Amino acid sequence: MELSIYTGVYDITDTVQNFMNVYYATHMNYLASDLLKKGLSPEQINKAVTIAIKVANTSGIEAHKHFLPVYSGLREGIIQDCKLSHLGYGLVLLNADPSATVVSEFQVDVLKSFIK
């Protein structure tokens, strides 16, 4: 059974925005929960995503183009997750706990490419 929401009157700006949100979501190829497999805890991921979104907003980047809250099903059940664009994933890794190898290696790689 599918749930349908009927609206008698459609606002063209809502329709365009909905289309754009679907477009942005198709370019979000990462999930924050993927970092669980790389050694980060749910708390570390949540903190890194929160900081990454603040960085995006402070930098004038439209966060909705790079971060999309979703729910994912894992063995533990359904969890709150976040779809990420390439930029969003990078921002999360830059702001994650560097005690995780994947995070520290990513940060060093970014600095090496910046120095070149």
C-alpha cells in the first residue's frame, strides 16, 4: 500500500524546488553511515556531519545541495542517516575524529595536494 498526498492547488515554486531536490539527491553518492565500516562511531559521525553542515553554511555553500537527511536500514534496525555529495563527504571527513585512520589519511592527502 502506498501513501499518496493530494494537494488541490500546486505552487509552481514548490514543484521546481522538489525537482531540484531530487536532482541534487542524484548527485549524493555517499552515506554518512558508510563511515561506520571505516571505524567511526555513530556519535563521531553525527558530530562530524553537524560540523560539516555548519562549515557549509558559514562558507556560503547551499547545504541542501550536499547534505540530505534520510533513514537507512542496517542490521541494528533503521537509523537516521545522511546522503552526501562528494563535497559533503569531504567536509565530513575533514571534521571527523582524526583518531580514525581513514580520517587522518584523508586529511594528510588533502594537505599534500594543497601544498603542491
